[in-house]
Amino acid sequence: MQFDDDKPLDPSQVEDARASGRRPGRGGGLGGMPGGCMLPIGGKGGGCLLLILAVAAMFLFGLIPTPFTGDPGEQGDPGVQGGGRQPSAPATGNLAERCRTGADADQSEDCRVVGTVNSIQDYWKGQISGYRPAKTVLFTRAVRTGCGAADSAVGPFYCPADRRVYLDLTFFDTLQRDFGAEGGPFAQAYVIAHEYGHHVQNLLGTMDKVGRDNRPGADSPSVRLELQADCYAGVWARNAVKTGFYEQPFSQSDIQQALSAAAAVGDDSIQRRSQGRVTPDAFTHGTSEQRERWFSTGYETGDPNRCDTFSGRI
């Protein structure tokens, strides 16, 4: 995964809310979210895509609570409790100063996020007439959004109310350490592309069609919505080099990082880890096999029209 060193980056597409403690977006004050769901899927009122089960408390990208769930004001440092890296202020200087070209994206995680977001949005801008960009907000521990208050335990998520992707970078340590994902830069790119898949669904009206039917289940609308976002991530991956942000197409090693991440957050994999058994009636995101398969469908075809997860079997 090598960026074109001379490609200019647009850091305005990523907002850094970490060092200052700012919490962008609208919504209520911060509070505990133990096992709660902020808002349901879809609806023009805008519920963020947090599908949290009453017991397993699954959240948007498919993780169960880590040791730092609950009220972010009472939990201490999540990175310390979980044995991962300790959240820290970003490197000196803002993103506009540090993330100027692809060469910076090859050297800095923050700038890699900027480059990835730039490429994803450049691709979808060419596919959707009147595409409206969505910012990614980097935060640490807690954030206020147009969908309500959230903490790092919810994982990466997209809020349709304010059209933003929210990301705490410590998530990727959790994904690798606690859920057995291979990790790596392209695992991160896959997660970001998945969240922008939800933005595409929002712009195309797919979320409105699904409406507020957020019931769980192996054949539920929520599972179909998530698998389509996986497919859209694969479509971008196939076409990413055409955006000019990368020197060459992604390698098989890169794609394997994405597949490993997809498998790690399958409903069946998470349920086995959390409760020792698989309960399809509680699925919200799809099985490991389904998530890998739909990402691969997008990647192998490079065609968003092949990402119809709402017709027929999934």
C-alpha cells in the first residue's frame, strides 16, 4: 500500500478533534452507554448506525464491548486497560501542516487516513452525481455527534445526521489484539472504506428504504446494509489506483489484511468469542464468510452495481 509521493492531499476532509478535546457535531452531553443503542438505523432524523444488542452490545463495526466500555469519564485510559497503545495527542502541528502529499501519507498514520479518505471520496465523486463529501473526525475516548454522544467502545461509525465518519485510531489495536485480525495499513483502509460505504447508502437513499427496521437476524435489513457497505469497500479497493493517490494496485497481501479484518468482525466469530455459541437470530452484520465474500465481490468486479445485497439470498 504505497501512496504516490507527489500526489497532493486534501486534509480538510479529515477533522482532528483529539488534542484540543473538541467534540464536533450536535447532540447531547457525554454519558455512559453501557449496552445502549443511540438511535435506530435510517430515517431522515438520522440515527447513527450503532446496532447494539441488549446482551452482547454489538456496535457498528461488529465488535463487542472492550474493557473500556461505559462512561468514558470513569474508565481511565482505554489503551492502558486493554494492554494496547496509550491514546495520545497527535503529532505536533495540525493536519494541514503535516499532511501535504502522498509522501506524508507513507510516513504518518494520520496522513494515511487523510490519503485514504481522499481516495475513497475521489472515487465515489466520479460515481454519484452531486456527491457530497463527508468528513472523517478523529477523536480520542469520546465524541459528540449529530446522532448523540459516543465513546471509543462503539468502534468506527458513520452518522447520517451530520454526514461524518467517526474514528478513534485505537480501534485498530483492539481489532488486532482482541479479535485476531491480521492488522496492517490496508485493514485500516478497509474499515474506513466500509464507513464511507454507509455514506454512499445515505446519499443514494438506501438507508431511507431500509427505514427504521433495525431488527436483528441472519436475513435482516441491517445485515444486508452492512454487507453492501463491505462490497462498496471492495469496489473502491479495485478502483483506488485510478484515483491517483496510490502508485500501483493493492497487493494480495493488502487484500488479505482486509479479508482478515472482515472475518474478525463477523457476527458468528464475535458470538463464539463472547458467548461460546452462534445465535443467527441476533446477527446484525453478517457472518465472517459473508463479510469476506461481499468484500471480495466488490473487489473482483469493481462494479458498485454488483453490490445488491437486497435482492435474493446473501
